[in-house]
Amino acid sequence: MKRIPLSHTMNTRDLGGYPAGNGKMTAYARILRSDAPLVLSIEDAEILKQLNVTAAIDFRSKPEIERNPSAFELSPDFDYFHCPFAIGNRDPGSKDGVPALYGEIISDFPAIGRIMRIIAGQKGAVLIHCAVGKDRTGVVAALLLLAAGVGASDILADYQVSYTYIRHLIRETKKKNPELPDYYGRSDMENMEKTLIQFKEDYHTIDEYLGKLNLTTNEQVTIKNKLF
């Protein structure tokens, strides 16, 4: 994992560098994950071009985008796709509700299928993002790492580092809004660990899961090889 130092994001990271079995490592400049890039400087765009990024996929809801448009939407340098989930940006209601909410994201087959289809169709690297790059982005990143054969411990490590990068924002937000719950903004390992356990119970393997997304065989193969 390598953080990408864009000027107006805190949590932009590359999914490269993780062991994926059979001596393989996930490659850099294939999939980037991020918080919402509301501004792209000339230097930012150049960094992303050097990483071969050709497209961005925005998981936020329509109201979120109307309040804070993605800089990619107006950029002539990148393709922009809006792929919201049925849950929108709904709060889980409690810490214990986080894995269940992640399960709803995973079971949103139309949204995940479209996201995977877009990723499979891009020859270059793809940047995926939501608001802070933790929940919706974290779930999709976990699925992509699973598809690449990355083990659970590295998927958990990739997930939990989000809070490290966004902690200052979360602390300031909580100061201004003291009514926010303790779990707000956190990426505790247990959330994703419970999600992965439930994923195995529900779908058994990533291959069985990909088979539910209405992807062609070639698209499924492309997704599994995207990080190499």
C-alpha cells in the first residue's frame, strides 16, 4: 500500500504491494482508492496521469455529489462514472451495525456489477472513491483484493489504515458535532473482519460471488487479473 499525496485529499492510496499467493504481489498503478477529490490541481492531474489513471468511479449518492461535486466530473483528462449504492450514505446506527451495512453494499449486485464492469473495461488504472474513502470504498477495495487472491490480514490492514489518514478531520468534526457517536469515522479492523467472515458464509468464494454479478467470463477474469 502506498499513499498518493494529492493536494486536496487525505486518503488516496494504491492497492499495489500486497502478497497475493503463488509468489505474486499486487501491482501498483492499477487500482487507487480515495476520499472524494473535490479539487484536482495541475500537479494532481499529472501525478494521476503518471500512474496511468484513466477513470474515476464515484460511489456517493446524488445529494452528496450535488453538495460536493467530484473534480473528476468536470476534468477533460479522465472518464468519470457515478455508481451510487442503494444504501446511499446511510448511517449504520451503531458500531455493531457497521458489518451489516457493509453486507448490504456487497449484496447490491446491480451497483457492484456495474462498478466491476467499468473497471474491467478500462485499460488504464482506475480511482475509486466515496466521501472519506472508508466504508463504500473500503468494501469495494476488499472485494477487489479478494478477487486478486490477497489474504484476509492484508485486506484488514488496508481497511483499518483509513482512520490513520482521516483522524484529524474526524476529530475536528466531532468537536463541532459532539453528538456524533464514537464509531463515527473509524475504520476498526473488527468491522471488516466480521464482514469477511459473513462474506464467506454467504458466498463461499469470490468466484461464486463474481458469478452473481452478471459479468461475462472475460470480465470476471479481467477483474481477477486487474491488480497484476
